[in-house]
Amino acid sequence: MSVSRTITKAVIPAAGRGTRFLPATKAQPKEMLPIIDKPTIQYVVEEAVEAGLTDLLIITSRDKRAVEDHFDRDQALEEVLEKKSDLWPDYEPLRKLSTTARIHYIRQSEPRGLGDAIAHARHHVGDEPFAVLLGDSIVTGETPCVAELIEVYERYQASVIGVEDVPRETVSRYGIIDPEPLEDRVFEIRRLVEKPAVDEAPSTLAIGARYILTPAVFDEIAQTPPGKGGEIQLTDALERLRARERMLAVNFKGHRHDIGNKLDYLKTTVEFAAARQDLGPDFRAFLTDFVQRMGAK
């Protein structure tokens, strides 16, 4: 089976319940939580499209119709906004996404883990290599993170996982790789360990929400038994795949924002607001004053 085709397909898992953000996520998908005025998942879709991925499959679940509605065209709204020149520039990037990429949806009927969510993409992906971008993680940087992975895949023709260096004391929160240096920021993966104890972690390079995978992963997911909570862990399936074929990792240059927990969500909102041209000057002045007032207490 050939895996040398140009990568055009991306799978975006967005089926999680978002229980950490209840009650805000009772009737709203966590992927739709806004970073100021743009839903988290729109940043993810924009990254995929900027990297040249034009065929996107979003894995959803019941009560996540808002994701589909967000990327659907709204002709009546567009007609109104086109007459309001001050509002159209903020909306136009969303409209362009609907004409640049083909976005499809499939439901994960029950929460059986990330591995099971990826398995739902098998029919859509077929025998092609594909990208995976987690719907609750934003990666910022000069180059789209997934584009870095695609470049390495095209050179080595092997699955590629994006990784980031994390503090040693936090390794038990992540899937961790055992790396063998190959070139600058690129590693051969000797094994993957899901949430290891601090003293058992083979490195501090954590799997960072972006992947390029060969279609062989679907067979390995099908053979992976459920783990804790009855969920099929993608890391376990990837370890099976690594034993079958070569697998690489890229310590990507961008910065990952994990929107899946409250503290990182707040940090991301502050960082994005401070960096914006329209809000940044006033917001940074507010932050300076706020920190001074807090320090005086």
C-alpha cells in the first residue's frame, strides 16, 4: 500500500463533552468557546487550511450542531454585514473558510476515547495519509504547526507526531515519547508511553495535539483494547503502529494553547488580547495597572 500521496485530508476530533467547563459547556461545545471573538475550533480549521489541507472531517457528537452551524454559510447575515464596512473584515475570514475547504462531519455516538474518534474517519480517509488536529488546542507560530509535520512526512514518508518540551513534573499528564535524535528538532520514536510516572518517563517530549498518520493506524486502533474508563487511547494505538512501521516526532516551533483546561484558556485569552492591534494597547495598559493594584494589596 502506497503512502506517498500529497496530504490533503485532515481529521479534527471535536466530540469531547467538555466537562471541565461546565456549566458553560452544557449546551455549547467546548470547541466553540471563544478566544475573545473567535471560537477555538476556527483557529484549528484556519491552521489546517493555511497548511494546504482542503478536505476536513470534523468528528462531533450529539448536541454539537453549533460547530456545523458556525462553518455553514449564512447568506442573510452576509448581506447585512457587507453593508456594514466596520464589521465585514472580522467576518470575512470565516466566509472564506467555507469556500476554500470542504468540511464534512461525522458523529462519535459515545465517548470511547480519542482513538475511537479517529477510527470514525476510516471510510473518509481511505488509504491516504492524513493530518490530525485536536479541536481544543491552538498552536501559534510563524509557520502552521501541521505544515511543519507535513514537510517532515514528505521527506521521510513516515508517520509524524508533533511534540513539545514540558516540565518534568508534568509528564504524567501527557503521552511521552522515547526519542532518538535524527536531525534538528526531528526524532525517531523508539516508544510511546501514555501518562508515565515522573520517574519512569523516557523524556520530557510530550505529544502535542498535531499528527500526520498513515492509514495503517486504523488497523492498530481496531486491535487496541480499551484502557481506563473504557476509552481507546490513541497513544496506545500509535505504539502498536510504531512497532509495525517507522514513526518520527517533530519538536514544533510554535506555542500550543490547551483550551481543554480553565487556566490555559484564561492565559490564552489574555495573550491573544494583548497581541491584537485593536485591543492590545488599551488592554496592556489595563493589565499593567491591574498588576500594580494587586501588588499593592
